[in-house]
Amino acid sequence: MKKKIQGTLNRPRLYIFKSNKHIYAQIIDDAKAKILVAISSLSPEIRLIIRYKSNCEISKQVGKLVAKQCLIKGITQVIFDRGKKLYHGKIKVLAESAREEGINF
């Protein structure tokens, strides 16, 4: 049985979901059950930059944008939650780009 990952107000959870076509990143405060930041490959900011459906370049942009939004809200520490997906490919690129922008996990 897998341990459930919980985020707090001081250290919210960065949840990554990847479908066949898109990738989604959410910053969630589990104590209040609120989504603080939500960015995906469907977001208008991303769609203006890149037109492709899902590849590592879009994942990199999603990671950068979610990190910038977190820093604007004063969030610097998060707990990384990849769900049941493996840490490679698009998920790895998204995590590394968020770290480069200044998010610690």
C-alpha cells in the first residue's frame, strides 16, 4: 500500500498529471482542500508559445510557468507528487524546469 502524500500551507503539494495529449501541474493545499495554482498545456499562456499537443518542450514551459506563479504567491517549497507515473520523460523535464526557476522539492 502506498503512503498518501499530503501538502500543507507552508509546503503545498505539486501534483503532476499526464495524459496522452496534455500535461497538467497543480499546487494544492491539502489542509484547506484548495488549488492554489493550476497550469496545463491547455493554458492560454502555453498555447501562445507552442502549438504542439504534448512533448518535452511544452512540459518545460509548464514547469517554468508553474514555478513563476508559485514565486509570485510566495511559495518556494513544495512536495512533489507524480501520482503513479514514472519519473522520466515529460514529468522529469517539468520537475527540473520548476527547480531551475527556484522551487525546492
